[in-house]
Amino acid sequence: MKKIRIALMTHTMDNRPGMGTATVARKTVEGLVADDQFDVTFVHYEKIADPLYERAREIVIPPLPELFFGTRFLRFLLFCWKYRKENFDIVHWFQPRLYPFFWLFPARNIVITAHGGGDALAPQKFSLSKKIFVFIFRHFHSRIDAVVASSNSGKKEIIEAYGIPENKIVVIYLGGSEGFSPLEKRSAANPYILTVSRLVPHKNVGGLIRAYALARNMGISQRLIIVGGRGGAEESVYAEARRSPYRSDIMFVDYAPLEDLKALYAGADLFVFPSLNEGWGMPIIEAFASGVPVVATNLTAVPEAVGDAALLVDPRDERALAGAMAQVLTDKSLSERMVQAGFVQASKFTWDRMARAVTEVYKKLI
């Protein structure tokens, strides 16, 4: 059989360790390049040292002199002209950040991954480039053949934010359970609560810090470790930590390599995920697989990810969030039941299953 020719826009994953969208892109790419149904070409902007690029054909989009604004857009147009005879069956972008005239890409079908509608709906100021991306996705989605959403909640957001017809959107749950496993818990000298989250406004890390202080007043003694890079809200989050009466027990880790992150998960007494808006909630699945009880937001897509395996609270109610944290940390039998339920829930979500679902989208399109 003739192989399906696919072009994967892999710049989303380049040099972005620890980013959720980058992880999803990489895991999708790994699954597709291992499938002999496909003739894969990687398309991106910069040559980087990544062994994954040795596994398929690679096109680096032609360079141009750096301009104040719009260099990548012009490079993209140059690529479309130079490779206009490629005739790919499918091109897949892993973020809904499309340049004007994206439909000039030399492919018969266009697939976009969009985890939700946060780029358009989140209550925060956006850069000019992001506003342009939202405009393009909202007004030119007729040129797109399929949109991959990571949850039913995300699907609803995409319809609301961009007006994309429901029949173009396919929900494919993400993976995340592979590679994470529990460690034997020992009596730690410094037990801790963990959250893994970039410091952006909708992640609500400041709210978690305030809830943590309330939980300490309810009798818990664990430290709070916050793993996540800067994302625009770091100054307000750091200020919240400095104001806390328990500031000496709050620790920030900008970035943890994967092996260190696995150890941080497995060593935690509790994982907390207080986000105000999520297209999925991959760190929750990682925590489940690591044998850690979870307290999480009851908003947007997270209830789909956790099922009955976590305590869900409204993260805007900081006293309720604190109470849930204290409840799990002081009730050993509850904590153990949640750990077992977490293992069952995590087993449902694997990267291999996700990649196979993406291949089905491709085959239906052609």
C-alpha cells in the first residue's frame, strides 16, 4: 500500500522542555513516526540537536534576515512557495497558532490540535501576535479539515471561542501515565505538598498559596513545592509567597528534569491542581500514576480527567480548597483509597492510545 504522506509542524516541541503543549506534540510525533503506514516529514524553523529528527525526513523552513515583526510569517510563505509541489496528504499543527495564508501549505488536508479556547477566552491581556492567531483561527477555520480537542469541555470552548462546526472537532484524551510510578514512601524529614504549573494567571498559584496558609492553620505541617516556569504571573505569585506567614516553607522550582520530576511526584504527600481553566490536566494523570492523592479544580476539563479518583473543589473558594487539602492529609484511609482509585484512572490514559486515535483521524480524512 502507498504510505500516507504527512507533514508535522514540530516547532511546537523544539527547545520547550516541561511545557504541556510541547509534550503532547512530542508524544504524538513519536507515535506517528513509529507507524509504518506513514511517510513522515518534520517541518520546523530551526535546526536543533534532537535525536527524534533523525527518524524521518526533516525540512527546516528557509531563513530570512530577522525583522522587528513577522519574520516567521514571511519564512512560512517562502516555504510554501519553495515546497509547493510536495503534495502532502496531511499537515498537522500542534497549536492553533496559524499564520495568514496557512492554507497555502502544500497539503490536501489540514489538522489542528487545539486543547481548548483559552487563547481567546482567558481573562488576561494578549500580545498582538496571539490576537492575530485568534483572528485567523476564528475567521478562516473553513480551510481546516479537522480539529483535535483534548476533552469534551475543550471542544465546547473551541466552538464558543472560534465558531468551529462541531462535526469538525474530534475529542482525543491525552496520555501521561507512562513512565511515572510510585516509590516506597518513607518517613520524610520534610514532607511536602506538590503542584506542577507554569506561573500564568489562570493556573491560580497565588490562590493555592493563600489556601495553603489556611490549611496550615487547620493543623497540617507539610511544605509547599511549586514546580513551573515563568509565564507572566510570577511577580504576583512571588509577592503572595512573601506575604504568607509560612513563606519559609514555600519553595519554587523553575524547571525539573524528567527524572527529578518523577521523584518529586512520587515523594509528595499530596498533589494539588487549582487551575481556573484547563483543556485537560496532564499533571493530574502523572500524579495518579505516581501513587499520590490529588485535590483538583472542579472547573472545565479536569472532572473528565479525574473521574472519581480525586477530591474536586471550586478553586476560587480558598477555604474549601484548604479544607480538602487538610482532609486528605489527615485521613489516612481516605488518602489510601484515593491512591488506588488514581492508579485505575491513570491506566486509562496512555500516549500510545492517543497516537492511535490521531492516526484514525488521518485515515478518515483521506
